[in-house]
Amino acid sequence: MGSYEDFYRRSLDQPEAFWAEQARLIDWEHPFEQVLDASRPPFARWFVGGRTNLCHNAVDRHLATRAHQPALVFESSETDERRQYTYAQLHAEVNRMAAMLRALGVARGDRVIVYMPMVPEAVFTLLACARLGAIHSVVFGGFAAHSLAVRIDDARPALLVTADAGMRAGKVVPYKPLVDEALTLARHPPAQVLVFDRGLVSGSPFIPGRDVDFATLGREHEGAQVPVTWLESSEPSYILYTSGTTGRPKGVQRDTGGYAVALAASMRHIYTGQPGEAMFTASDIGWVVGHSYIVYGPLLNGMTTVLYEGLPIRPDAGVWWRLVEQLRVSVMFTSPTAIRVLKKQDAAFLKRHDTSHLRYLFLAGEPLDAPTHAWISDALPSTQVLDNYWQTETGWPILGPCPGVQARPRKLGSPGTAMYGYRVKLLDGLSGAEVTAPNQKGVLVIEPPLPPGCLSTVWGDDARFVSTYFTSFEQPVYNTFDWATRDEDGDYFILGRTDDVINVAGHRLGTREIEEAISGHPGVAEVAVVGVKDELKGQVVMAFVVPKDPARLQREEDRAVLEREVMDTVGRTLGAVARPAGVLLVAHLPKTRSGKLLRRGIQAVAEGRETGDLTTIEDPGALEAIQAALKARGPGV
């Protein structure tokens, strides 16, 4: 195929010819008339006029040659269950699911909220929505009722699909009660709820006229055949909510044709999975990685995809590698946090399994530190460990390797170079001038048009799409809100966030959302939330709270009670994933003279770093007091 540099340059210099070529990787019911319409920047429409369908490309088109090949393997170390579905069986299950959704009134363009654990029925639901032309919106099962209600009100779904419960670390996590609470909080609740009963919770009450039993409805539609609904390429396929700095989650809207082409191309060029091979992505369908590389990407590529429910260390730290051995996994994808968890375990668990056929282990979600990269590379001597960098918004990598085009030397700490289709630049954070010198810090931006597969807008809010992503600089560029450097070889190194979003083990959490939750506690006067560097998770949430009653600062017992209550408040409101790792009560918060919280200074103090130039601070003593309080508290958050 030639050098990657030539491949990359062609994607930028001849984008229409380049992407027309990639579009041959999927089926089109009607050919597109125009590869790219960028007449209304920064919006871009890809493969205009073409009609296609994600479900057809992921399932139906493989039946002629792969009907009896495993398409989906489900493994739960929580329930000790394994289920396997061939492409023919997956096709039957998705058709039945589509018939169930249709019977409940779901039609083209309707939204379906999916609040499900990692079970095959969740995958059937997503593919069935795609088959019908409905728009799915998966909400991660760890989110609390309030967070679910906010997303319901934004999407205004026709239906919500859930389960009685999920399981994590051997504990049952009830879903149905959270759904019931969310629907009482929501202003626009769906008329019906489809409930998959796993038998994990007894006596979960059904609400007559609203709740529908999955098994009962499923029996009524056994053997159903539902025709594919062909969508124009730019019609939305799904909404996936990501935290924003405004406190209101953003609904990332994905198109259909561009996404299908981008994923199919990435499977060939970046992840290099071969049809018939197995890919194991150890993520959750509630996150973008699960959408792109558990559900759609591997199936578009005719592979076997592995759906795993459980932790990487239960029943022991060898569970993932046992799956790799048994299923002969050739491509694996997980997060640096998961590898750091495994790094704490006995390496013998890994070495007792044959991983020789695992060609690649891809890691993404937060920056991959060099020691973790080195450790897992040594532990898997026959496997290339490759970092890659992207976002919920982009749907596939911005930076990474491209071994399907040309293998390049790995650099510890770097996700790689700019991926084809992305015109990546570094801009000075203040002047907006391009940073061209090697190893100089800048804000990572992308010149529009964004390539296929990236978000087409924010659901229901084109203005927010533009104002959030394209107005940070005088020139209209997409802002990733990450600092980075680029070396003389063109390899990038991600340095951290420029905005107020915290990245905890790959989960992006808005500081504003957490602060609003904490402010709801009657004993809290003010709060500042920052992300503090953590060896295991990348960052953890730390909350600095000013109590309404200053006397609480003087009594150790009172402090402990309020700190615990603040943590519990966040857990109830936003879910365990947002629960602070630490809460510190302080008398004052450092602010600028204009009243803006100096989160950057607080974060620097919490991480034991120099605060830098804080000439705008109103009261330097506030930071000094925080420093003293942290020192008195001792190591750790």
C-alpha cells in the first residue's frame, strides 16, 4: 500500500477520492451522489444521497458466507454464563428484537433509551434499532436516576429498554428501581418500558400499562422477519451523551453512512482484524468504545466479537487471558486503567495462558504512561501493545498507529501520529497561533471538515455544536480540549485537559455536574471540584467544600460526617463513577478578582505541583490554607 505518509497526505489532499474508495468496504442500497458536502461549515455531510443501514452491514450481508461462524460470544464472570451466537442466530435474534420494538410502536427516527447491563440482549436492541431506523441512546448502567432522567428529557424517547439488574464484583446492581425513580423525575418519560428479567432481583414490581416483559413479548415474535429500513447516509444512527462543562450533558449525534465507512476502514487500517478472527474489546456498551468496537466495528468486518461482563481480576487476574486463549483472540482493546489494575496482580496469572495468537493489544481512554506500556509489553512478548487517542465525539481514533498501512516504531507515552482524514494542528492556547516547533505545547485541534464517523452535531442543538467545539479560537477549528506536544517524527504526546472535564479511568465527568450535585447538600455553601492525577485511574475526583456552618471545620467528627454525606450525595445523584475519591472541608476557595474559581491552582496544589502565575488571585491565603489542610490530611486523596 506504500508509506503511511503518502496514505495520510492523500486523505487530506484528495478527500473525496480517498473516502469514495473506503466507502466500497460497506454495502449501499442506493449509491451516494456526492462524497462530501461541506457547504455549511463546520457541518459536514458525507456520502450524500447514499442509502445504507448499519444492521444490514453488520449482520445480513455476512449470511451468504458466514452464517455458521460465531458472531457474538458472551462471557460473564459474574454469573458464570457463556452464550454464543452465529451470524445466522444473531440475525434471528435481531429480527425478533426489531419485531418487539415495532410492536411497541418504535418507528424510524424514534429514540430508544437503552439502560442495560453487558448482556447479548443489549446488543440485539442496538442492532434492532439500527434495523428499524430508530435512534438508540445507551445510558451507562452505573449512572444514577437523576442522570438518567436528564438524558431521557433531552432525547424524549418512545421507549426505554432495561433489565432487572446488572452485576459487578459479585454484587447485584438493581436497574429497575433506578429506572422507576428516573421516570418520576423526568418531564418527558416514555410511554413504555421493556424489561429483561435476568432473575437477579426478586419481586421487582411491574407497572401495569407501562412495563412490558421481555420474555413474554419475545415469545410472541419468535421467527419474525423484519425488513431493513434504508437510511440516507446523514440520518442519525444514535445519540451518546457525554459530560459537558455547562452541567447539561451533550448528546453526541452520529450519522449512519459516514460512521459505517469510518469503522469499516478503521478495522482494516488501524485495528487490522481479519474476517473470521475474534476481537475482544473489554469496555462497556455505555461508552463510545463499546459502540464502535464491541457492537459495530467487529461485526461490520465479519469478525467474532466478545461481550464480557465482569472485572479483569474475577475470579482471578487470568480471566481475560483465558478468554484470549480459548477464543483465539487476535485483536484486543481495553484501557490503561485496566492494565494498571492487572499490573498489581501476580504476572503468573497472565503467563499461564497461551496468548501467542494475540497480535495487537490496543489501549485508549486516558493517557498511557510509559511504565504501564513497558510492563504489559514485557508480559505479552508476542503482542504489539499500541496506544491510540480519540473521543466520544470522533467515534474512532484521531491519533494512533496504522499497522494495516505501514508499521511504525512504537514510542512509550505516545498514542502515535495523526490518523488519515484528520487535519490535526497544535495551537497556542492564548494567541491561537500554530505551534510548529517540535516538543512545544499546544492545544490539539482539527481543521474542519471532520472526517466521516465524527459527530454530525449535538442532538437538538446545532448552535451548541458550533459554540462548544468551534469557537475557542479565532479560526473555526474543532477543539479537543487537550494539551499536546508533537516531536520531530510527527508523533504526539497528550498532556491533559484544557477544560473542566475530569477523565476518571476513561469516563469523562463534568466538574460542573458534580459541583451542582454537591451544592444540593443543605450543609454546603460553596464547592470546587478538580481532577487529581492518580497512578491507577489517570485522574480521580477531589471536592473542596466550604460548609455553611464554619463551626463544622473545628470539630473532627462534624467534618467526617459532612465529607461522607457529600460523597453519598454525588453517588445518589450521578452514580458511583462520579463519587469523589476525597472531600476536603475548607474555609475559603481561591478565586480571581472577577469571582472565577481557580481550579487550576487548586489542582496544582492537590498534585503537589507549582501553581505557576496566579497574579489574578484575590486571596493567596486561600490556596495556602488548602495546601496546609492537604498536608495535615496526609498522603492520598
